[in-house]
Amino acid sequence: MRDHPRRGPAAMQVIASGIRLLFGGLILSAVSFVAAATPPAQRTASNTSTPTEPNTVAGLVARLRTQAAASQSSPAVRADYDALRAAQSLSAAQLPYADYAYLRLLFEATRDGGYWNLHWAITDREPNSDAIWAQWRARRSATPTGITATAECDELSALYAFLARRGGVRNVGLFWPTANHTVAVWRIPTTPGETRIVVPTTQIFLSQYDSFGTRGFDPWKQATIYEYGRRDIVDDARLPQALIGFFLAQNDKYVRASGLSLQRMRQLRDGVLDGSLSADQAMRQAQAQRERIAPGAADDRSAYAHFIRDLQAAAKTP
């Protein structure tokens, strides 16, 4: 709420000018008093995090946070969180579950071959996500087996770090484990110093088993990990509604599954995106993997069911 300016000596001149101006001044003062005395509206999640335009970048980020919050009830997400805390010797206070759930969603969605269908290729572009957003803004449709944007490792890492900060999670930056490769790192303040969690946005130079928190790279090889603070796209930039709908639907399908299942599906999806696997081949491998999942792992089995169904539809499309 913007405060009204206070009246000083000039107000006395207005009073002296006549009854009519005095009356008007009194009315204005009364309005100002009422406005100043009225308490501000209570801040709630609905009026601080949900924008008026849902098809904007800010609108997408707000929905991602909501979906990430809902994923915290998944036993698989909780198990992955507990495993990471134990591996990094971090307390729940040092590694907030809500922040982890949000960064985990971003990782699985935006990584190379993740369920937002980003695909790695050499582009020789600058280490920011500008070109990814440009590709997305030009896309009017998306399918479970079609590439939504092509980007190099540093662009994917910049996208991840940008969305992390826009969603309220700080200290995510870029790390160069080699001169020609980039991943993201999440810095966790600890006493003394800090903990660094590697977020491999591609599998380059890593095994098929390396995932969130991998030890495959030593993040301390780089003296400082600077938080990615560049504003790659403005909050009110509009995105195609069909693309946002696709992203959110993919989150609903997969965000509650375990990291291991998501890693296996990522490998199959990446094969379809780069053409090394047909949709039918990927579907048959996914069916075999699902059969080995315990019946009690409901979220993993559900994610696989969605994956298989989408691959079946793609295999039938000429």
C-alpha cells in the first residue's frame, strides 16, 4: 500500500484560501486517515505465490512449487530425501524437505531425457537458458515422445539453476567439472563451511546410475560456486498453454516415483528422443522393468503405467 504524502505548511495556505477548499481538504484528510488506519490484507499463499496469469513463467513456477509440495507425501520421494541426507550427513534443518522436493522435480523434468523431453546436443551457445525459453515460446504443441527443446549441458544447467531461484531455492549455481562440461551444484550452508550437492543435468562423463547427489564429480575442484542470478526470462513472459499443460501433466505422472525408476525411464526416453530406440522397443523394455517392481511400490508402478501407455500410443502413430 502506498502512503499518502503528509501535509505541511502548504496545507495551512489551503485552509486560508476559503471554506470550499477547507471542506475539500478535510475530505481528503479523512480518506487518507481511513486508508492509513486500515490494516493490510493478510498475506496468504494464494495472493503471494499464485499469479493472475497462469500461462506465464511466474504462473508455471507457482504450479511447480504446488506439485512439488504434493509430492512430499510420496514414500519414494521421502526415501530418496532420507538417503541423500544420510549420504551428505545433513540434518532436516540444513536440507529442508520442501526445497529438496522442488529441486528434485526440476531435476527429473529438465535434465537431458527427463520427462519434459529436453534433449542434449552441441549448440555452442552461451551458458544461459535464453534459447530454451525461445524454443518453448515458439512451440504450440508437445507429445510424450517429441523433443520440446534442444540445448547443451551448460544451457540445461542454467535452466535448472534459474528455475531453482525463481522458485525460492537459493545457492544453486554452475560447476565446470571439466573445461568442456557443465552441471549444476546446490550449496548447503553448514557449520563450518558448506556442503555441495552435484545435480547432473546430463549423463556426460557419468555412468547410467549417477543421479541427483552423484559423487561422480568432485564439486570442490571449483573454488567457488556462484549462485546463478541471471534473469533469463521475465516473470510475466507468456508461454503456450498447451506446453504448460504438457509440463504439468508430466509432473503429475512421474513426480512421485522413485529416483531409480525415473532414471531407468529417462534412459529409455532418451533413446526414443535421439532415435536409438523406437517407441515400441522402449515400451517393451519398460514393460519388463515394471514387472520387476514390487506390487507395494504403487507410485513407481503408476509412473511406469503412464510411460508405457504413452509409448504404446506413439508406436501406433504412423
